Amino acid sequence: MAEVTAICRFCHATCGMVATLEDGRVTRLIGDIDNPMYAGYSCVKGRNYHAFHESPSRLRTPLRRRSDGGFESASSAAVLDEIAVRTRDILDRHGPRSVAMYGGTFSHFCPAGVMLRESFMDAIGSPMRFSNATIDQPGKPISMALHGKWGAGPQDFADADVCMLIGANPLVSMWGGIPSFNPAKRLHEARQRGLKLIVIDPRRTESARKADLHLQCLPGQDVPLLAAMLNVIITEGLCDRAFIEAETEGFGALAAAVAPFTPERVAPRAGIEAGSIIEAARMFARAQRGNVTSGTGPSMAPHGVLMDYLVLALNTVCGRWIKAGERMPNRGVLFRQFSGVARAEKPRAATGFGEALRVRGLTDTAAGLPTAALAEEILTPGEGQVKALFVVGGNPLLSWPNQAKTRRALESLELLVVVDPVLSETARHAHYVIGPRFGFESPAITFGNEGITVYGLSLGYPEPFAQYQPQLIEPPAGSDVLEDWRIFYELGRRMGYPLAFRGQPFDMSTPPTTDGLLSQFVARSRVPLEEIKRHPHGAVFPDPKPCAEPRDAEWPHRLQLAAPVMIAELHGIAAQKSEAPAPAGPVMGGEGSALRLLLVSRREHALYNSVAHDLPALRRRLPHNPAHLNPQDAARLGIVDGAIVEIESAVGGIRAVAHLAPDVREGVVSIAHGFAGACTAALIDDATDYEALSGLPRMSALPVTVRPAAATPTTA
Ligand SMILES: Nc1nc2c(c(=O)[nH]1)N[C@H]1C(S)=C(S)[C@@H](COP(=O)(O)OP(=O)(O)OC[C@H]3O[C@@H](n4cnc5c(=O)[nH]c(N)nc54)[C@H](O)[C@@H]3O)O[C@H]1N2
Ligand SMILES: Nc1nc2c(c(=O)[nH]1)N[C@H]1C(S)=C(S)[C@@H](COP(=O)(O)OP(=O)(O)OC[C@H]3O[C@@H](n4cnc5c(=O)[nH]c(N)nc54)[C@H](O)[C@@H]3O)O[C@H]1N2
Ligand code: SF4
Ligand SMILES: [Mo]
């Protein structure tokens, strides 16, 4: 028996753990108290990650679909041979664009996989590369491109005296606003020092409960709400005038565009008091340092890009970026995140470049090609139609909008290859499923939390921290599983492609090692990987040049407060006649009572997207995917806790177990995505109700009708 340090990869937070090793297995996981970044934190998912490695549902060998629709085991060598032949045939008949790649959440956790996957797509010459980023918060990179990126980065949470969260719940999601590395401890310490927390969320979330001010707004009204706050800050002169004058353009146009959004006009549509909007604006702007950040909720509601643009504008008019001479908390260890110069970086394109999709007029974007349109791309006949899809570490059937259409699309493919440790709902439709090595079966570095700057605000490590974990265990005895990268290396080799990384060809006769690939990936790191390896608990590697430098006087670029496309959209919203949202209320006609509610997204503590729901420890905590409803709404529906409800949208319906939750605002139903039963993807309209730039459908603040389920016996 031995105790070793490990990196949890059940989620993006990559907490530092201590693993107990017994006979080549991990038998226990706890948070590593000696890890300087995470200080002993772990969650129930992470403490059970080892069970996922040994789960009975884990694929021990690749699967091949038989002609009768069932699956049979096959060797990895055989399925790779067949996939190579079939991919080559599709390329010959339909050209490079017919082969698409979808990299889901877990495809990003392994840099070696990214290297070989990208290289494989380069070799094929296909631009059709999609990821979960465009069904998450595509408005963040797109708005950042429209507004400009600040070269010295955002102000730090560690010395902030205010933090405002718009539809984000980092205490559960470990995502955004409060650094995701033991966030509860960080928030507690910050509040001891006097930090004010403002939360804007239709739910009294775990984070909202700690807030100094919680605006329990209606969902989908964040644009008017943020515009009203900007209006208050500008009219009351609470801006950072010097910063605005020196570093921005468009302030006058922004001020004019937000002028119609008075707190009094916005309050009724947002369902809160005008006074609380003013209070939030003052609390934020009168503080000296700190950011406003948004999460997935408002990003998935209508006008998500504009919402994130206004978040950036709020930070900018209050000067909440690191100025020349100030200390930057983390410029990077494995990567350089920021130029380190206090200036607006050279602008980059937001949308309208790269590969044009054949549907909905969508283009490539700063967040990537719009995944929400991929199902329709697959289903649309004609030149360029996608015939083969590789899915790595994602679960389209549960995560892409419009589940019925996704199912049709997956079923129509000539070739679907899924790389997943279990036979996921998506994998059930595949022609081939290959189980990867994962977690402790391969080495890891904490690169993800460094590379995440497009999401901008207080997300990455707040100090120059890095950690490496060697491979700890072998895959279960007798299994035939491959690392993600190995799959694409082997396909490249079989198809005769010379694969390469940053122009350096791989040796196509002798496979590289994961460690070798990691070294290549971080070859330009500030701290050599060998040095990082010497610190098993991870370490902070102080930056010799931590202070932001001044820009050249002639530097031509400025932050853009009035990107024309954003200002036009804002004018449009100001001109809307109906100021109140569709009322939450009873639906007339039909049998029994029904209510029109707005469905909002959420995260559950014991759930990470669609991953490993059948682990006993998680299943016990969350046996099904509850629909959280305010008790008043439940009373209107005449239902009690545990009743089955039907939830119906314009495109589909699901059943869920009602959970009476006083923390949810009346008029709202709050439910997580990614669950096979009660899957919200079935409710999302991909094709008619979507954000024009990003292609992201309305996935929050979604109008639905909720009614008690017909009296048929059911288990949700
Ligand atoms: N309606 C609605 N839809 C949504 C959302 C919403 O709020 N509402 N949220 C959106 C968001 S934010 C996201 S990020 C997406 C997520 O969308 P996806 O990334 O497509 O889905 P995940 O559920 O994260 O899929 C993860 C898959 O990876 C597998 N896996 C686990 N570990 C490994 C590993 O080590 N290697 C490999 N290769 N695979 C592994 C799991 O078994 C699982 O099948 O969904 C989006 N869809
Ligand atoms: N435990 C756990 N952690 C996770 C995940 C998980 O599934 N489980 N998923 C991971 C993923 S993929 C992501 S992208 C991140 C997301 O991280 P977060 O964005 O922090 O996700 P949520 O916790 O869903 O918080 C979103 C909040 O938005 C609110 N909301 C919904 N609609 C609106 C609206 O229109 N306006 C406003 N103001 N608020 C609204 C919801 O009530 C909810 O509290 O979390 C990650 N972390
Ligand atoms: S938050 Fe939980 S699941 Fe995520 S990395 Fe940390 S321990 Fe693992
Ligand atoms: Mo996400």
C-alpha cells in the first residue's frame, strides 16, 4: 500500500488529491492538504473517481456494431483497420468536409489527445471541427473579440473588494467569478476581509446565500438589467474616467444606448425593485477593485453575446483591469496567458470568417464552429454533407439541442466513431466505440486551468501554480483501451498521413509516449516540465516579472465599448414595445391545471454533465434528475414533492420528478442538463430560436408548460 499525489479529472477543476494505491488499484481518494492551490478540497465526485475506473459499465474492449444492430467486442487493431478503410472511402467519395470531429468536455482534459486529433484533421484537410464550447458560453470569446482583450488581464479576486456573479454558482460549479480551487474557502476569506458579493440569479443558489445582495430576477432579462446598471454608473459619475479616456473608444455611444434603460423601466420586466438595481450598481462601482462575471444561465438565455459584452463593458467603465505597474497574479507557468502589457490587444475577428456552415447562415466564430447547427448540417443533403463523425469525450445525444434531431442525425451517418469509457447514450448509435485510458491511467498536467483565458475573468489559477501527475495505474487487467491520442496516431499511420505538431513531424513508425507528447506540448513553458515534476503536491512558481508593463504611447488599439453590432442590438431591445416578459401563469383549456414557466439551467453537486451517473455514491445522492419548483407554483399545480410532472416546450416534452424548492423563484423551473431521463436537450429548439452570431439556441429562460403527469404509473 502506498499513498501518492494525484490530479482529479472528474471535472475541469483538476483538484489535487492523495490516492491510496493497493495492488495496482486506487482504493481511496482524498483532497491533498499539502497542495498549495487546493488546500485539501475535494468533492463527492472526486472522492469516487477511482470507482469510475473500475465501474462495471466501463468498456474493457472496443465495440463494433453488427448488422443486426447489436454490438460485439473486437480488438483495437481490428477496429482501427476498419475505421481507417471506411474513413478513406468516405473521403474519396465525398471530400474532406464530409468528415467531422466533435471534441466534448473530456476531450480537452488531455493535451496529447488535442495534439493528435488536430493533426489528424489537418492531414485530412477538414475544417469541420466542433466542440462543446459553442453550446456552453460562446458569447464569452465572441464578446471578448468584439470588445478587445486586455493584455494584463483582469483584476484579481484575492485583493478584490467586490465580486458580482450574473447567473453563475461557482460554489457548486467550480466555474467562474470565484477561483475554482476550493472556492468556498476563498470566498469565506475574502468576505472576512470585507469583500461584497452580489449575485443576480432567479434561484437563491449556494452562492446567493453567501451574498451581501441577491437580486432574484426573472431569467432572460440580464441585458436590460446590466444596461440599467451601466446607466446608473454612468449618470452618477461612478466610472473610471481616466481609464475610459486613455484606453477605450465608444463610451459616448454606449452611454446613449443604455440611457433608455432606467432602473424604473427595467424593474418590472426583470421582476425586481428599481432600488435594488441601483444598489447593485453602486455597490459594484463604488468598490475599488473586483469584477463582474457571468455564468451559463444568462449566456444560454436570449441575447447571450450582448449580455457578455455588457459584462465586459461594466468591468471596463469601472477600470477593473490590471494597470501598468500593478502585480499580475499569474501570467502563466506552462503557458504565457497575457502579454503582460497594460493595453488593449490587437483585435481579432468575432464571427464571419473561416468555414461557412450550409445552414442558418452561420460561420466560424471566436468560440469555434456552432455545434448547435451540426445535426442539421449532417441531415442537409448536398455538396459538403457530413457523412462521418468522430465524437471524443462528449455526449451529443444528451448535450446538443433538439435531442430528436440529434438522434436522427447520428442515425443517418455512414460512420460514427465514439471514444468514451462507457456505452453512453451517444455511443449506442455508433458503428465503433473505443474505450480510452483515462484518469490515473495516463500522466496529467494542470494545463486546462491556465489556458482558459478567453473566459476572461477570475477563472484560471490565481497564482503561478502547476502540477504534474505520472501514470499511477494500468487499465483493468485484460482490457484493450487506448489513449485518445493513440487512436488518431494509429488512424493517421494506417491512412498514410504524416502527422505533425507545430510543424514538427511525428515518427510514424515508432509511437510517441504520452510523457513525450506532454513535453512537446509545453516545450515553450516558462518553467520546464522537469522542474514541475519535482513537486508532487504541485507548487507555485513565482514569476520574476509579475508586474504589468506600460504600453507604447503610439500603441493604436483600444477597448471597444460600442461595437456596432452590439449597440444595434441594444437599441432594438430598448425599442421593444412589450416590456414585460411572457407571464408565468396558468394555461387555460386541457385537463387539469398547467402552468407556463421559464425553464432555467443549473448544476447539481453530485452530477457532472452526463458523466458516470451510475456510480453508486452519486446515484444514492441523485437517483433521478429533479425539476425544482417553487412551492407556490407546486400548489397551483396541485402537486406535492415527488410528484411526476410533464414539461413541454415548442419542440418536445419530458417527464421529471418535481422537487419543491423554496430557493427557486416563482414562475421558474430549474433543471440540470445531461441526464438520460428528464433530458432537457429534448426541449431545446435548435433551428428557430437562437443567437444570431453564436448560433446558440435558447437553452435557459425557455418557455415551457408544466403539468402534473397523466395518472399513468411511471418511473422517471
Ligand atoms: N439543454 C442544455 N444543454 C446543454 C447545457 C445546458 O445547460 N442545457 N449545457 C451545455 C454545456 S455547458 C456543456 S459543457 C455541454 C456538455 O456537452 P458534452 O461535452 O458533449 O457532454 P458531456 O456530458 O460532458 O460528455 C462527457 C462524455 O465524456 C465521457 N468521458 C468521461 N471521462 C472521459 C475520458 O477520460 N475520456 C473520454 N474520451 N471520455 C470521457 C463521459 O462518459 C461522457 O459520455 O452540454 C451543453 N448542453
Ligand atoms: N457539480 C457540477 N459542476 C459543474 C458541472 C456540473 O454538471 N456539475 N458542469 C460544468 C460545466 S460544463 C459548466 S459550463 C459550468 C457552469 O457553471 P455555472 O455557470 O456556474 O453553472 P450553474 O451552476 O448552472 O449556474 C448557472 C446559474 O444561472 C442561473 N440562471 C439561469 N438562467 C438565468 C438567467 O437567464 N439569468 C440569470 N441571471 N441567471 C440565470 C441558474 O439559476 C444557475 O444558478 O459548471 C461546470 N461545473
Ligand atoms: S471539484 Fe470534485 S470532481 Fe472536480 S476536480 Fe475537484 S474533486 Fe474532482
Ligand atoms: Mo460547460
